[in-house]
Amino acid sequence: MTLGQEFMAFAATVREEVRGLENWPCFFAEVNLGGTAIATGINADPRYQAIVVDELSNLTQMPLVPAPDLIEACWDTRSFVLFSGMLKAHAAKLSKIANDLRLLSSGPRGGLAEI
């Protein structure tokens, strides 16, 4: 394996992770605002959710949508767990690349000295 091939592999893995991270807005597109503390919408104007989600979408320039079940959306942390996992995987790959480069450039007496 040449050094160029190794750097091409580094670039491929970073590109793959960046492509995955580019879709992060879809994880946070659902908005669970119902106008009350636990998002039931009781005693709130029925138009509240649609108005607020539309305004937030305009302000953020993101395609936000109302959550279909507001109570479930209050306690569901799936989006945060998935996004956190994606960031952790990306960080682990970057750490491996850095460690590989450190090992390959170590030396000349106690290391590989390949770079």
C-alpha cells in the first residue's frame, strides 16, 4: 500500500461521514410545540402549533413540521441519540486517522518512520 492510497482511504472515510452529517436537519425537523407545558394543546388556540411551526420554519430556513404526537415527541430522544452517534463515529474515524499518521511519522529509532 502506498502513502497515496492511504490518504485516498482517509479522504473516502471523511467524505462518507460528511455525507451522513449533511442530513442532520431531518433529525430535528419535527417540532413538538402545542402551546402547553406537556404539549397537549388543551386550552391553547388550535391554530397555535401551525402558526408557530410556520414562523420557526421561516426564521430558520429549515423545513420544519409539527410532530404528529406531541406527548410522544416530548420524551422521545431518538434524534439526539442518532445525531450524537453520528458525531461520535466521525470523531472516532478522525482520531484513528490522526493516530495512524502519528505512528507512520514516528521514528527513526523507535517508530516506523514511513512518512
